[in-house]
Amino acid sequence: MAASCAIGVNRVWLVGTVDGVRRRWLPSGEPAVIAALLLERPDVGPARAGVERQQPLPLRATGAQARALAGLDGSRVEIRGYLRRRYYRREGQPHWGQVEIWVEACRPLSEPLMPTPCEEGGIDRTIASNANDG
């Protein structure tokens, strides 16, 4: 099946520094990791005193990606994954939780990830390539 780059696809690709790695285990015994990805805060206006220059984004990983992420605390990395909003219940009522980045690929910055078909010329190039295959 051909790769799709349709509008609305939930994909993220970020570069930052891994911070605060905490190891966990799922009930199945599979490893899991909770961490943060520190990103530089973008300048969207005049600089203000006391504004944090870094913004931490929550990372979650399981299995092989958890094992890889566990050894990268303090390292600059490339992350590929998807966003997931977590919901919580308090006194039986649903509450908004935080948006987390679920890691599908994580590598030190010195080892760049392979580009996806969408990054190698867009969906038109992917469709043309698939048309030529058949």
C-alpha cells in the first residue's frame, strides 16, 4: 500500500534534548519510558524578562523505542511519532489531560532519520513513483 500524506495525518518530527527519563513497565512486562523533549521556545514577539527559553514537551515510548530513549537522557535527538491527548477522570467526570508525543522513532542527532516519502518531494512524487511500479 502506498504511503499517504493526506491532510489531517497525525505525525510529528522534532529535534530537541531528552530530559528527565523515567523507566516504567507495562503490565505485560514490556518497558515503557516517560520523559520530556526540551525545545527552544520560538520568538513570536518582543523578548520579555523572565520568559523560559526552553519548553518541555512530554514524551512516551514503549518497547524498542523505550529502550532506545532510556539511554539518551541529556542527548540531542530527532523524534518521529504522533500526538495523543490523554484524558483523566476526577470524581467520575472527564477532564482534559495533556498532549503527549508518542515516539515511533528516536535517534541521536548525529544519526539522521531517513526522510519519509512526503519529505522527498511530496505526495505527487510518491503517487508518480507508485504509478510507475505497476
